[in-house]
Amino acid sequence: TVLRIYEDRISLEEGWLRKGVTDVFIADIRGVEVKQGLWQRMFGLGDLFIGTAAVDGWEDTVRGLPDAMKIRELILAQRRKITGGAPGGRALP
């Protein structure tokens, strides 16, 4: 599993024999959530969930990600840059 965060999108590559790639545009993100169980917190891991308006539920899920909270903050910072910090993805006038 490889998660790449670009200025305008997030790219998730999964698989070795059978490979899949998913891109989510940061401007389309409506929610980013991190869930951590006790053992994950102890080892600095977490499950990252990314939601968009296009999909009911979660668009992408990455389980057992190191420093998941820092990655969440990076995604949210990129989203604020693109959208101007406005809710719903629209820049304020």
C-alpha cells in the first residue's frame, strides 16, 4: 500500500500481484477520520478514512497507517489551501 498526497489530490496504490490505484481530488473531500484502537495507539498506527460527496460512506480506507493523525492534518491543511478554508469546498469572497 502506497499513499501519496499531492497539492491537488491523494493517490492510493494497493496490491502487488493485482494492483489498483485510486485518486481522490482534495477539493472533493468532505471528511477525514482516523480511528485507533488501544494497540494501534501504543504503536503509533491508525486507520484513515476519506469521504467525498460522490460516495455514500468512505471513498478510501487505509488500515494500519503509521502517523495517521499527522497524515490527516496534512490532508486537511492541503484542503484548506485549495478551498480557502470555507466549508463545502468553496472559497469565500
